[in-house]
Amino acid sequence: MPNNTRIERITILFHDSDVVNEIKGWLNPYSLLVQLDTFNSLRVAVPLLAKSPSGLMLVSDRFPEASGLSLYAGLRKLSPKAQVYMLASEETPMPEMVSVAQREANLLYFPQPWDQRSLLANLEASLGNETPVYTTAVILDGAQHQEVSRHLDELQESVAALSIYLTTDLGQILAYAGDDELTQIGEISSLLGGSFAALQQVGYTLGDFSPAYSLIQRQSDTGNLYVFGVGNRALLVLLFSRSPNTPRIGTVAYYARNKVEALAKIRALNEIAARIPEAAARIEARERTMIGVCQKPGVALEELKAARREMQQKY
């Protein structure tokens, strides 16, 4: 998301006050560099935005007064040049907003669960006039969804899993086979996504940049959970009930590996920039620098601005 205009105000707009405070906490490191305006009411925010347009808005996709496309159109009229980060308020993202975000250069749509790291990486791009480092949603077309579903059905038949899911590392469910009983699948995928990213980074540290075959497992008295990494950002999750007929891990891994290799060839599962760890490192370095500047006695605004310019050049 290229940005040719300096952003001086960021608006946080959510119906839930707790969410407003959470997002504001994420952005606190930038509060000395930009003005942060927070609202939990669309009716309160609209007249103020009409008087003073925002440079960047972080906003829910649903309010009692408006939602989805109508909400976005209204915000765009109030702040025509603003960059909009719209965050899905429900587990299932709005299809129309996913579609618009693919076309609109100044709109990013974040599905649940929201990922702080990817949001801040994009914020860095917006504030630093860089190229966006993250694509937030995986979109399968009709043919790709059929292919994915076929692979999951075949795997489910081979290993007799209770449930099989293909998700993104942020918890977006792409397809499933068997019983849709794992209600926490989004949260589980989001938590494990970081583990797979860490395993990949370990490989890079060791000088191994080849595609990796990764497995995380959890076995208990009630059932077994196996999670395989697929491509750059997808997870294959298999859930088994505990019984004498539950297959051994070797059997599951044999059949799952064949499907992982087939699924990894689907283009949509690999369309993601690989620079999130680098962006996160830049954020942490900038935070440390700003903390050091702010701890100086009698620090002036001009000194803070100079520190920001230096950080943009250095990081």
C-alpha cells in the first residue's frame, strides 16, 4: 500500500470499547509520532471525521448503523485519501469486503483472528512509504476449492479422521472434511501458525532454505491432534477420537504427507510475502530506539521527529 502523503492522524473505530483499548495498545509505540483518535460510536466519529479527515483508519466491519460495503463507502466519503484497515468482527469474513480489498489499493481487510504482527507490519509500510509485506486473506476459486475438498475427502477416507481442516496460519478455514466439531479451529490454527513459522526460521538459520515437512502433534486420553504445514501459510489439521481403531502416527503421516505435497502446489496457498519476520524485527528496533530517546531529560518534539527520520533511514 504505497503512501505518498504523510499520515498524521490514525483513527481507531470499534463498537466495543475493549477492542478500542486493545488496538490502541498495539499502536502505543506510535503515539508520539502520530495522533491517535479513538471512538466506540459511529455517530460520534462521523461528524468529527467530516471536519478533520483521518490519514489511516482501523475500523470494524460491522456497526449497528452500517456494515460492510455501505460502511466502507461512508468512510471513504469522509476521508477520500485515507488508508483503511477493516477488521472482521465475526469468524466468517464478509465476501464482498474480501472482493473489494483485492481491488482497492487503500483498503486492507483482516479476517479473524486478528494478527497483531501482520497489522503492525502493514502499518510500518503505510507510515514508512514501503511496499506492503502481508496479504491477509487466501482466496480459493471454484476449481481450487473443489481440488482442495477432493484431497481432504480422500485423506479422511484413508485415515478415518474425525475431522480434517485446511486453514491459514491466521485461522481462516478454507475447507474441511468429516465432522465440523472443532469449534476452536481458528484459534488453534492461529496459535500453531507461529510455531511453524519459527520452525521455518530455524531452518533458515541453519542455512536450509529448501521446502520443509513439519508436523506438530498432541496426543491425549480423549483424542489425537496432528497438524502439518502446507506451503507458506496453510495448515492441515487432523482430529482423531481416542479408540482402539485410531491409526498410528506413522500411518497418518504417510497419507498426510502425500496430500501436503499436492496441496502445496495450489498457487493460492503460496501467495504471501515472506518478509513478516523482518518487518517485526524493524518494529522492535524502532521501539527500542524511541524508548531510548523518550528517556532523555527534557526531550523536545523536534528531537522525536529527528529520531523518527533516522529510524526510517536505518531500519
